[in-house]
Amino acid sequence: MSTRIRLQRTGAKNLPFYRIVVTDSRASVKGKYIEKLGWYDPRSKKIGADKERILDWIGKGAQLSNSAKKLLLNFSILSRDEISS
């Protein structure tokens, strides 16, 4: 099973809120997820993420989606060295 770390949108209409989750790459974007790794609130520009668990999943072979990678790099949660290794 190939896994991806990606954003899952929650929240009401016009009030976005995102979860950072690990999911099967073939699963629906709004479907089940394996583990919740953090959250992102674009309205207040705040993020909460478990760096150790993210690195653990990357070590197990999980791939970051483009949006999750950009978000984690911009907020300095991860560095490029940690992602590429």
C-alpha cells in the first residue's frame, strides 16, 4: 500500500480548515485516513504538526503531496534535507 501525507479539508462553507493526514494514495480525498498528523488554519495562518510522526511516515515511504510539502516548508516544520532523505 502506498501512502501519502496530504491535506484534508474540513470546516463549513467559506470557513476552511485543513487536517494533515496520512492516507492510502488510492483513497478519496474526503475518505478515511490512517493517522492525523496535524492541522492548518488558513484564516489565522496557524499550523500545528507532529514533526516526529511526519518524519516517521516519510521514513516508512510515505510521499508528501505538493500542497503538504509546500505548507510544511513555508512554516519551517521540515527542511529540504529532511524531506529528501
